[in-house]
Amino acid sequence: MKVVIIGGGWAGCSAAITAKKAGAEVHLYERTDLLLGLGNVGGIMRNNGRFTAAEELIEMGAGELIGITDELSRHKNIDFPGHKHAWLYDVNKIEPVVKDLLQDMGINIHLVARVTDVMLENHQIKGIYIENEELVEGDVFIETTGSTGPMGNCLKYGNGCAMCILRCPAFGPRVSLSARAGIEDFQGEREDGSLGAFSGSCKLSKESLSQEIKEKLDKEGVVIINIPPEDVNIDKLKSKVCQQYALKEFAENIILLDTGSAKLMTTYYPLEKLRKLKGLEKAKYIDPYAGGKGNSIRYLSMAPRTDDMKVKGIDNMFCAGEKSGLFVGHTEAIATGALAGHNAVRYALGIPLLILPSSTAIGDIISYANYKLLSRKGRKNRYTFAGAEYFERMNKLGLYTTNIEEIKNRVRKLNLNDILSQKLI
């Protein structure tokens, strides 16, 4: 059985792991020369409800990637506005470790392999076309291409190509394969009805910051600097992807997190104004390079799906990560990817697909985000374990906890422990 995964971000890597553990031959295609995509500039784990979801993943047998981010965390259990017990992994070390894991498992990784089209026959995908017109056949396909860009969308809905880690000019733009197969994608909206949203953070070179700020970042993991009143822009919060960070504290302050680089928690910030602040007089953006003007635009390509992560209208295609809904974050991508990879093998074997119950945080966010995607109001929100609307729901339903034994017992009572590590073939 051959499972083909398109997109090598957190969701694609997670899907590859569970599909391989289930016994399939797995091929992962990534258009750039790096795995993890936005995971190379992210770095925030276990904050708020993500702690619960991470422990659910571990107990369900899909904890390999959580283990790596834990191991490479520079800081653990730190707090910053609106967020508790966050872990910050080193974005400069993460990708090679994940790549080694996948290769050691026998997963076939194909880099600089941009997928441009599908071969469709009777509602089934028979193969995918690589940019050089090579046809790759398979039994089941998982699309985890994300929802960011391409360049034209960043120009139309943002402030132009900001030259981010996804590097569309060099490796070519993202292609929606579900759309190529004739399935109409959803788009996320902002409050004013415009499409998409800005990525929520930038990356500064630590070496461009003052010694005092560098030392504080290294020691405490967080630095908060007040913004002069004349430069505060509350309205800017409405444009960002990460609604869990759309708090007034993020408009009134520069918040830096230590992820190996200095993670600047804002969509973009004019360099001239940034350098007015003490300790940031020589600040330099390293992602996106145009962080003083703009950032990448996301949530422009979500596929309609069922709660087992199967794309509606195509028999043998699954999806995960941002491709599967208005999800925000690495943990969310890993969770949806793990389920998609496992269910891809179940589908090929002709056995019932797994739907995680809403008495788990992962099962609930998958079904809730899917339901909300059906309404225009729902498409103006984002769904994450870390804050905003969904974290409030987690608290109301009693799903949020940092008690690891409680989380384990929850999963075991449902007979879901190690479910995602089962060998099916």
C-alpha cells in the first residue's frame, strides 16, 4: 500500500509517521528544500490548551514530534500575556532532527518536488504530477499544502511578497490539489470581510539586539518593551492569523520570545519605529525579510472535509493542518496530520475510519472547527487550543487540564491509548 503525502510541514510529517506506523509505504513530497515550513519560524508549544492536546497525542501513540519539540525546548513553563506554561523550541535546530526521524523510520522524503496537478478518475486520484511532469501513482493521498500564499495572494490581500520562510519566488507557489481535483476550497475572512490574514509573528536576529535584551531572553525566554503611545495601533490586531495573540497587550508592547532567534509577536512592525525602542536600535528582520512592511497571507485554501479528515467529493484524498480548516499552530497541525495518516491506511484497507470523540480535546476541535467553517461568521474566526474562541470552549467543556494522569485516564477510558500507533498491515 502506498500513501502519498503532499506538503512537508508539521501536518505532513505527522501524517507520514502514523501512516508508516500503520504499515504503509509512505512518500512525502515537499516543494522547498526544508521540512516543517512555518515550523522553522514558529516555536511555541504547550501554551494553554496545547498542553492538554500534546499529552493526548502522546497517550494516543502519536507523540514522536511532541517528544522532539520537548527535547529541543530552550525554555519550559514560561508565561507571557494571555498564555501560561509555554514551551519554546529552538527553530534553528528542529528541522534536521525531524528529518532524521522520518528517514530512520523508512519514510521516503522528496524535497524540491513541487506537486502541480492530479490525475483524477471517477472521484479517485490515481496520481500526482511533479513540476517536471513526472507522474507519481499511489493508493491514498494526503494534502497538507497549507493555506499560505502564493505570491499573488500576498500582493492582493496583504502588502506584497514579504520574502518569508516559504520562499515562493525560489521554489514556486503552493498549488491546491483539492481544487485541481474539482473541489471548491473555502477561504478565511477578516472582520471587514476581506480574505486571508497576516501571519502573526516575525523573527529578529538576536545578534542585532542589545546585550541586555539578549541576556534576558536567554535567561527568562520573554522580554516585554512598552511601545510609545503615538505608535500603538490597536486596529492592526484584527488583521492577524493568531487571534490568541490579538490582545491589547500585543498592541501596546513589543513582546519578544526566545526560540533560538528573537520571535517578535506582531504581524509586522516598521523598522524605523522598531529601532526607536531601547535595545532595538540595530534590530534586523530575518523572517520575513520584509517584516517592517508585511508578512505572509494565510487561510486562502481550506478543503471541505469530514471529521475523519477525508476530503469531501474525492474518495481517496485526506487533508490536514491549515488545509483542513482554520486551525492555528503546530500542535493543531500535528494532531490533524496524525489522524489523517492513520485513516489513510484504514481507508485503503477498507476498514471503518477513526473519528475521535468530542470528549477529547483533539476530537472536539476537529469537529467544532469543521462545523464553524460552514458559516461566514465561523470563517472569520480561527481555532486553536492556545486561546481565543476555542480555548474558551475547552474551559467550558472541562477539556482543559495540565494534569497528565487525568489526560491519560480520559484517553484510556475511551480505549484510544496507542490507537494512532497501531500496525494495521
